[in-house]
Amino acid sequence: MLSKQSVDILIDLVEIKLSAILIQDKDDVREVNKLKHCKNELLDFKKTFSSRNRIGMERAI
């Protein structure tokens, strides 16, 4: 299982790569689309992680 910190780092890395890409051909467009999809998956995972973490804390109380 990835930690919240690891997911945040991965999101940052994807954002850095997205900002650095110069689109010159169709392959670059595909790469950007893959990275955007990856970022969305990581953000969804982060939301799920946060929800599960909150549920666990509520049960502990």
C-alpha cells in the first residue's frame, strides 16, 4: 500500500513532467494524455485513501 506522502510525491512528479513536455508530434500528445490519466488515477486514489483514513479514525474514537 502506498502512503499518502508517496502518492503526493507521485502527483508532483507527474505534474512536473506535464509542465516540461513540449508537444511536437502525436506521440507527445499520447504521452500527455497518459500522464493526465495517471494524475487523475492518483488523485482518485488519494481521495479513497483519505476517506478510508477518516473512517478508521472515526472508529477509533
